[in-house]
Amino acid sequence: MKLLNQSLLYLFVPLFVLISAWAVVFYFSMLDEVYDSIDDGLDNSKLLIITKAREDASILNRREFEEGNYAIREMPRPAALRVTDLYQDTLMYMLNEEDLEPVRMLTTAFELDDRYYELKVINSMVEEDDQIENLLWSVLLLYLLLLVSIALINNLALKKLWQPFYRYMGQLKAFRLDHGGPLTGMNTDTEEFLELKRSADALIGHSREVYRNQKRFNENASHELQTPLAVIHNKLELLLEGGRLSEEDAAAVGQVMKTTSQLIRLSQSLLLLSKIENKQFFDNQPVSVNRVVRRVCNELEELLAHRNIDLDYAGGVEIVVEMDPHLAYILVANLIRNAIFHNHAGGRIQLIFASEALTVQNTSAGGELAVDKVFNRFYRESSSRKSSGLGLAMVRAIADLYGFRVAYRYTGEQVFCVRFGGREK
């Protein structure tokens, strides 16, 4: 969840609780005021009726409400003394409404000329009931308007407040160590955002310095290391071809040449792996994986024939990915070379092109590889020194660089699958 939405959530939940509590309290307070007003009216009517009864005894004979709003009946003294003013809601049939309607009724007792009477006074609540309903809807509407207004206002205010942060985050997302100048300033007075920019700028400066040093090291190592190794190898070749060495010395020189060749390949692989991990390949363009596979297979045709390994294609899906062509070649070549190297004479390699995926499956000279180590640097299934142990590490590094997924499984045969993020056509 975005920070802006989290801020709104933390603000909205307490407001929702507080305004809900306020709405309930406000509604019942207004309802209490309405009942107080009606009860005061009933009290006033009671006093008027009792006063009128003292002046006109005929009203003491009103047993039913009929056209009036009160009814009187005589009652025993003990029962009258127990009566206290009672206010209650009830229903009464209204001729004009032709239905039972709510009324508020006061039940009380009074004494007149040593005789005791029960008095019931009613007041219609039709209008008050409508007022209460209108009040309820008004409170709900006000409640919703307040919540929506607060949410919108805070959303707009917070968006404006966070705009510099999101603009700076956009710059960080587009930032590349290999090119581009310094990031633009952050137009804000918020101290936390300014502190974030200062920290990020310091980190970027340090990262650029490390990147430049790493790149310089790769360039220097590529030149300063490869050249002496090549000279050593050539000198050994000349010494071996001179024919002046004994058989024993020639065998020793041959072994040194073999070790030197391995050292050259190892240094080249390490430098290449370092360049891949430091993202020093930028010539991204649409690359046909199928064409790269055919090119690699053509180059390895003699090696396949020498080891009597059959190569099969399965699936005609054309896969195109956006990446550096040189890295695409290295990825495919290392997978196929691995399938040849870990195969047995007379074995088989199957290349399967599926939707956005290339699978390399081969018969195996050994058993299952360690799934959690197979893509590690210098991992070998045995103590054999024929492999540098960096081929599959390069495959994983290239896959990570472009967001591809590479996986290994064993089904009686070695199976490596690369799922590309490119487009199928």
C-alpha cells in the first residue's frame, strides 16, 4: 500500500469512529429535546385541564378522548395515591389518517372535592415523528458529507505535500550509474524530504565512485592480465615447437600451457561476469532467441559430431527478447555447452521453444545436480577441472539482469529452462 493511502487510512479510521460517535450522541440529544418539548406541553395541558375542572365539573364526565385530547375517570383514593406522572409512547386511531398513529400520553392523578380522578392527556406525535425521521436522515447525510469532505480535502492536501517525494522517486527509478548527471533538486520545505535527498545524493555519489573504480579495474584487468597470459602462452608454444626439449620437459611445458589456457579462460569469464553484474552492457535491442540458438549450434557442430551427440529441436515458437545481443549469445552458448560438457558420448540434447521460454534438456553422464548450488560460482558436480564452474553462474547473472527466470530440474535427464520477459511473435 502506498504511503499516501496509509496516511489517509490512519487518519480516516479515527475520524470515522469519532464522527460516528458524535452522530449517535447528536441524534439522541436532539431526540431527547423533542420529547422534553412534548412532555412540557403535556404538563401544561394537565394543569389547564385540572384548573378548568375546578371551574366546570362537567368535564369530569369525559371518559373517552373522542374530540378532545384528554380523558378522565374516577378512581379509588389508595390507587390514586400510588400514581405518579407517567409519560409513554403509544398508538391511537386517527380519523384524519385512518390509521393508528403514534401519540405521547401523560397518565397522572389529581384530587377534587375529596374525590380522586385519573387523567390521561395525549399529544399527537405525527409531526414530531416526521421531524425525528428527517433529523435522522439529515444527521446521516451530514455524517457522510463530513467523511467524504475530510477524505477528499486530506487526499488533495497530502498529494500536494507528497508530490516532491514522488517526483524524486521517479528520478531514482530512472537513474543509471553509467550515464546521466546529478538528480534535480527537490522543491519542498519539508525537512524529512530534504534529508532523504541529501542521504540519497550521498549514496549515489558513493555508488558512482565505486562503479567507476570497478569499471576501471575491469578495463585494467582485461588489458594488464590478459596480455601477459597471452604472451606466456605464445612463448610456451614457441618453446614447444622448437624441438629442443626432452620428452619429459615437453610434457611439462604442455601441462603448463594447458593450465595457462585454463587461467586465460577463467580470467575472461570472471571479468565478463563482473561486467554483467555491474550492468556494463547497454546495447539492448530485439533479439531472436531462435537465431542465436541456431548460430551457437552451427559453431558447436564439430564438437557435437566429435562426441556423437544428437541435437533435436522441438517447437516452432519464435521468441524475441529485448536485451544485449552479446549477452544473449553468452546465455544460450553456456546452456548448450553445459549440456554437451555434462553429456556422455552418443547422448542427446533437446532444445524446446515454448511460449517465452527456452528449455535445454540433455542426457547426463552423472546424476542429479545440487539444485541450490548449480548456479553458484565454481560449482562442479565432481572434482573435474575441465570446467571453470562459471558458465551457469553467467546464465543466472544475465537472467537476473533482465528479470528472466532460470530453473533447473532433474527428470532422469538434466533440464534447464529460461523463461524470458520478452514478447512472442
